[in-house]
Amino acid sequence: MKRYLSWSGGKDSSASIVLCYENGIPLDGVIFSEVMFDHSRNISGENPEHIEWIYNTAIPIIERMGYSVNVVRAEKDYVGLFHTRITRSKQAERIGKKYGFPLGGMCFVNSQLKVGSIKKFQKHLDLHESVIGIAYDEPERLSRLKENSVSVLAQYKVCERDTYELCRRYNLLSPLYESKSRGGCWFCPNCSVKEFARLKKYHPELWDELEKLSHDPDIVKQGFKYARTFASVNREVDLINNQISIFEYMKEQHHVEL
């Protein structure tokens, strides 16, 4: 039976790779599913710092460990899903409109673009076992593991707080943990407003992509972050970034006076 490890680049799945390496657990491959924002322009949907680290740092390290990394992508992308028109609805006025931004808590991006591409890859495999990054102190998630899925973190009783150090041993801790506690797509409605503020500050070109989409007159709803519109979130983002800029200015002035 072949054994593949599903890897997001997050601390739990990266720590799982480290455990396999240190304990001589064979893997037939590591699967990384990359969500794409726009295939035609090669714009990734992954956090920019994270995806750069994935390709330039993490994958080479994992391959030196002796594990092959299979990067999979769904045929669809975020932009395509955004512009997909509704053909069936109990509300007649919705038919013909575009789906628009994904709903928070009901995001179709994860199921169609991330999980879907992994399942498609696994379909071509014979009997296999999936190694999933779930920590020992996550009993609820462990109880939902499917029959052909295992957690090496649970087997070696590694708690979530201990995964950071395991990753640091091999430089496999993503830079995303320097500024946030979770990974995910840069357009995710579950991102905090502070995370969106950081995105606009350091990657304004990506924030502009979302702003352009928000002006599409054919989208079925204006909700961008749960019930909030993009314009509403954008105003708060600017308040946060302007406040940070003022503090930075005052700090610089203080150093000059000294």
C-alpha cells in the first residue's frame, strides 16, 4: 500500500514530514495542493510569502530528505468560480447572476480548488494511506479521520504547541507564522481585517484585484467578509494602515530628535 502525505506547508503537516523523516517512516510522496487565483496570469491564491517559501525553501528541503513533492492544481481558479453564473435557485432573481465572493464559513474555494485537486490526484493511485497533519491534542478532528487516513502526530503524541520546534529543526516553519497564526488564501473571508490591511500594505496589486471584482454589477451579493461589503472592509483597512503609518512617523521623529 502506498503512503502519501497531504501537505499544506502549515506547521502540523510540516511537522508530520519531520516525524516521518526522523523515524524512518517511508512516504511514496508528499502532495501539495496550490489554490490558484488566476491561472491565465499565474497568480497564486496562496499567501504570497508562504508560496514563495514553499517553492524556494521548503520543497528543496523535503526533496533532500528523500521525499518527492507532487504539486497539484485544480483546473478551475478563483476568478473562474467568481464569474460562474447561477443556473438554479429558489429565488428567481438570482438566476443568471454571478456567484461573486465566497461566503464566510461556506467557502467553495477550499472544496473545489484545494481538496478537489487532492482527491483527483488520489483517484489515480491504487490502495493508499493518507498521512494527515492533526495533532495529538485535537481529539475531535482525529475522530473524523477516514479509514485510510492516519496521523503520525497522534501516533507519536505530538501536541500542536510542539509542532513549531519540530519544524524549526529543519527550517520548515513557514514565514506566515511571523505575522499570523493561520495559513490560507489571501482572499479568504475568514481573514481578519488586520490581515487584509497587511495584504493591502505589502501587496497592493492583489488587493486591487479584489477591488476590481467588487465593482462587477452582475454579482448576486455584495458581501465580501460575511455580511460586510468590500468597500466597508476597505475603509477599515485604510484606517488601520494609516494609523500604523502615523505611529511609524512618530517613531522616526523620536529617533531624529534623539
